Amino acid sequence: MGRTKHIGAAERLLSRIRNGDYHLGGIPAERDLAEEIGVSRMTARKAVLRLINRGHLFRLPNGRIEIKNRMALPQFALLASAHPSGETDEWNIALSKLSRKYKFLFKSVYYYHNDDPVIKNTVASFDCTFMLPPAPTDNLVKELKRTGKPFFILNSDWSSFGIPSILIFPPVFVKKMLDHLSSLGHRRIDCLNVQPDSGVISERISIWKEWLEERGYNGNLINEPVKSYSDPYPAAFKLIDKLIRRKKFDSKALFCITEPAAFAGMCAMIDHGIIPGKDIAVCVAGTAAKQESFRPSLTSMEKVEIEPYLHKCISWMMKKQRKWKGPLLMKPDNIEVAVRQSTVPEKKGNL
């Protein structure tokens, strides 16, 4: 005899509860819950009653349903912009892996603009939040601190606000990449960016400008950021393709602010017979996750393992200590340039 529908619905609801799916918004009303799991309202009601009887849920005096023993396992969140991002994927994978090791529930949450209420609500609702943040403002910092919940900033430095931060690729290491291009004989180094500014973007561009000025070098800034939450890869391809077609692209050394600009830009060059690593030196600020599968492979900074940094934060959280006692800014002491096929010495006569 097959199981009745409400048992299957109850198991599906319990699985969602255990995955932290209702941690922010709570259990939906019966009508909404029925629509979510594709059953009748009566079946949803029976499923909820089954979980109440089994001690997973309880009903408040006002009729709302709450999760019982919500804190049985710690609930951690990764809060990130909904904008497509390889760095978000990297932190997601690392935290998912560590959630199995340390036995905590992990949920990814996305915000859509810098004043999205989900930013504060996530920090307030989870035991600990790892955040790829928008640019900090006084109001945002104050609101997040008032939640009283611990959170860590990823890939940005909020240590001046007294907030622990993990900065895997400090922008100062941009200079090492530019030094590498200089060692190849390049005295004109152009810069390409297609990402909206997040603070880090403008900082990398500023370092490039300062570095050129200090040495008396030249360089053009090709800067056409995409709209927020747009895919930067096709934008970078179209931009370089357009410049080449209009005969306005004559770079011999191109410093790319992010991975999408570098990979998509190189694809456009190759389509026009301009070969990175032969006709032009191309490199990227940061580490290039896809560099090994692309030809020519892309010169970047050496990959930094992020799990050891997360390990420190998670170990502290699991011990339920009240105040963070580690360094406010956690970052690598040094990162070397990973020289690959895409950088080439300047040809004589082109200096």
C-alpha cells in the first residue's frame, strides 16, 4: 500500500527545514506551503500536523508555525551579491565542504542592491554570516553591528570598522603583476575593466594609475562597467571586438581587472587573429580559476587556499566564544605571480 500524500509532503518539508530553507522567512502559511510543495491545502495541513506531533514544529498562540529546536545545529550563511561571480562560487564550495566537516547547516543568500533588507535580515537570523559585501556605509555598518550576531567580511577590508575581514587578494599585490609586465620590457600597459565598482575594482584601477605615474609609464584605461547583475563575459567580448573592428585597439600589454575581462577579451582578440602570448601580453589581477583549461593559459597571481582562513572563523564559532580574538584582518603575507602562456616580452621597436 502506497504512502499517503501527506507523509511525502511532511518528509519534503522536513528536508527543507534541515537545509535551512525557512530560516529567514519562517514556515509559510498553509495556502503558500501547499502551492510550494504542490499539494492541496488539506494535505499541507496534515503534513504540518505530522511534524508538530513528531516534535519538529510547534504552533504559537497566534496560530503561526515555528521550527522547534531551530538551534540544534548552527546555521551559517554566505551572503553575496546576486551578480554572477566566480569568487562567490569559490566561497560557496569551500563553505559547503566545511559544513560537512564541522556539522553546521549552510545556506547561500543573495542581495540585489546595496540597501537590500535581506543583508541585515540574514546577519540577524543566522548564527554566523560570511559576507561578500557591498561598499560599506556608516548606516550599513551600524545596522549590522546592532544585530549582535557575528559576521565575517570576505574579499574586502572592514577591519577599520572593527569587523573581522578575510582579504585573499590584497589589491597591493596588483603591483607585482605590473612589475612582471615591466620586467618583460613593457612601458605602456593598458587596463581593462567591465565590472561594476565594488570598492575593490576602483582600488585596483587606482593602484595601476599610481604605479604608471611613479615610473613615468603610459597606459590607456578601457573601462565600461556592465549594469549590475549583468553577465560581464559577453560584455568584455563585445567591447574588445568593437575596439578592434574600429581599429582603436593597439595594446601590447593589457592588465585586466577581473577574470571575465581577461578570458572574454582574449577570445575576441583570437577571433581577429591577435594572439595573446605572441602579439600581446595579457594578465589578470587576482587568481584565474579557468586558466588551466584555456589556451593560451592566463598569467595571474598564484592561487591562495581559502579553507585555512575559514577554518579559523568556523572553529571559533563552534566553540561558542563570545568575542572574536583573532586578527581583524586576515590576509596572505605574500603572493607570487604565476607566469603562464599569455604574457610575452615587448617586441623591439614597440616601446
